[in-house]
Amino acid sequence: MTDREKNRLSARARRYARVGTNMGGVAAKIVGSRVLGLALDRGRNAAELAAALGNLKGPIMKVAQLLATIPDALPAEYAAELMKLQSEAPPMGWGFVKRRMAAELGPDWASKFGSFERQPAAAASLGQVHRATSHDGVALACKLQYPDMQSAVEADLNQLQIVFAIHRRMDPVIDTREIAKEIGARVREELDYHREAKHVGLYREMLAEVPEVRVPTPWPELSTGRLLTLDWCDGKRLLVHKQAPLEIRNRLASALFKAWWLPFSRHGVIHGDPHLGNYTAFEQAGEPRGINLLDYGCVRIFPPGFVGGVVDLYRGLRAGEEARVVHAYETWGFHRLSRDLIEVLNIWARFIYGPLMDDRVRTIADGVKPGEYGRREAFRVHQALRQKGPVTVPREFVLMDRAAIGLGGVFLHLAAELNFHRLFEDAIARFSVAEVAGRQATALSAVGLDAAA
């Protein structure tokens, strides 16, 4: 290891130590205030927590933003501050990139490409993307993981435990233990680019007959566990089309709906991080025709029975069948539910399912601004759980909830007006758990992935 690399890793270690100390200080202040019976300025403490995390540019940003979408997983003040955090990891310099590429593909790595751009096209929390070409001129996207990310993830997850410890001292109404397990499992999976390449192959299988959604092709000979090479998908950011005619915005939103709901309803697979940065719009004849799906790190494979619970809850709520609603929650993993708790859960469920149950053309949340999506309902759930709770959130629910909020936010940004009910009914036409199990087994076997746990 060169002196420069040692200095970089030492700096990373110092930063984690400093952040841990800062967060410990926030936790100590909260505990002290409760022991001494002093008033606690939660808003100020939330800002201090955000400041403690502010220099930790890494996976904790993904964790923080995920947590901020789950009603009462964190105090409202903390969630608001954490949502402001953005991953701004400085890109690796060219000398460092060359060493990393040599470590992944060997000292002759450059000879394996027709070209390789020095400057990254994008920098994210776990790695950065470089444009390249194959020897026959195919445009490529090379995602190269930053060094020492495994220890960074473990350090970040340790900080998450501190955040949960803070929350436990603030009279929580949601047991966060299962949430922590799920977040840890999913973030660790994102480090494995071999697995992500299989996710890409899985989506190619599942969406092969959906022309309005494009999935890139993996290049296994140019990929490793920490380097993922895919076709480069030409396209424009979705927000470029925010002022486009309604027909175009609806076309893109319909493609987004299919890209998310068809894999889930037919194969039990979700894309757990549906935000604007993970999609671009491709054009044909100078007009947007569909979307490119760009990132496959955060993918969740569910047991087919969980999908059955989602459909049962939809149908139970729509028909007013209480027994079916209760069965759906139990299928998801909620236990010891009283009638009062079921009503609280239904507040959130009716919000998530509302557009799917409403058989008319509408926006995803009529009259709601993108930044406010779900806040009112989350507040109502929080207030009700303070009286009726606590409740333990099953780990399978975490990404499902996060994805529903993220997808809804994208629809709001596009101001799409669709009959979401009809789209959903098409997605679950002839649904059965057995059919999902069969399709899932076939698709997973084709790409070498394990069945859902």
C-alpha cells in the first residue's frame, strides 16, 4: 500500500471515530436530559445529529434516507434532518482509479477496453461510474467501488445502532429491531457487485417483454466483486421532461409503474431504491418512449406468500373484508394485532393503496407536493401508535414501504395523471401465489440466484 493510500485510509478511520464520538455526545445529552428531568430541544438535537453525520459520506446516507420514510422509525425532527443529507463522496483521482482497476482486472486492465474515460461520469456513496467502450465500440458504464467499503459499511451500521439507541430513549412506539436487521442485510448486499450483476440479469428476464423499460447487459469478463461493467444506456434525466406535454409524462410514468410492479406482482422481486437518479428516459424518433433502469444494488426477493399478502390487503381494503385484511398483515409478519392496532395500520395502508383502489384518472396524491408525500399520514400513524402501540415492524415491510414512498415521489415530480387502479389490476391479473412461486424459481435459476428466504 502506498503512503497516499495509507493516508487516505487513516483519514477515513479518523472521520469515523470523530462521527462516532459526536453521535455518542448527542445520545449522552438525550439520556442526561431524561435522567435529570430537563426539557429537551429535539429540533436542536436533530440538527446536531445531522451535523455529526455530515462528514460521513458513505452508506449511512442511504440508511438515513430509508429510515426517514418509515413512520416513527425515527422522531419526526430527526427524520427531517436526515432527509437533508446528501451523499457527496469525493471522486477518486485518476492515479487511484488506475490502481483500483489494476487490482480488479490485472495490470493490463486498460488493454481490455477500447477506451476508458479518466473523469467519472457519476460519483455515489459506494463507488463511481466511468464511461468506457469495448474494442468493438460498444458504450460501457464501469461502476468501480471505493476502497475499504466493507469496513465503511460496518462502521456506518454501528452508527445506526446509536441512532436507534437514541430513539429508544425518546418513548418510541415502533420496535426497530427488525428494521435494523433488514437495513444491515440490504446494505451489505450492495457491496457485492457479482450479486448486482445477477440482479441485472434477473431484471432482463422479468422485463424481457416490456419494451418501454430497458435493462442493460452485464459484461462478466469486465466485472468482479467490486467492479461492475454494463452497457451504457443513453438517456436524459426524468426531470428534463417535467414540463413536457402530459402525454409524454404519462408515458414515462406508466413505464415506471410497469418496471416496479410487474417484477413484484409476477416474480416477488422489488427494486428497493426507486428515486429519480436511478432512471433516465430513452428516445426514439426524437421523442421519449420509455425508461432506462440504471441501478440494481438494492433489490429484494420476497417469499411468494408475501406477495399474496400485498394482493390480499389491496382486495380486503377495497371490499371491506376485515378478515382478509388481518390475514394479510399476519402474512407480512405482524403479530398479536389488536383491533385498534389494525385500524392504525390501515391508516398507512389506505394511503399507500389509495391510488390503486381509486378507479379514475388522477395524480398519485392529489394536491400533495413531492416533498410532503406521506408526511400527513405518517403523523397520524405516529399519534395513533402513541395511544395504541407499540408495534414491531416486520423486516420484509421495510423496503416495501421505502419503495412505495420513493416511487410515489417520482410520479409526483412528473405530475403524471393515470388510472393507477387499471394499471395495478393489469399487473395482478390471474394472480396466484403458486404462479409467482413458479415464475420466481424459473427466473432465479436462470441467473444463479437463491430463492427468497
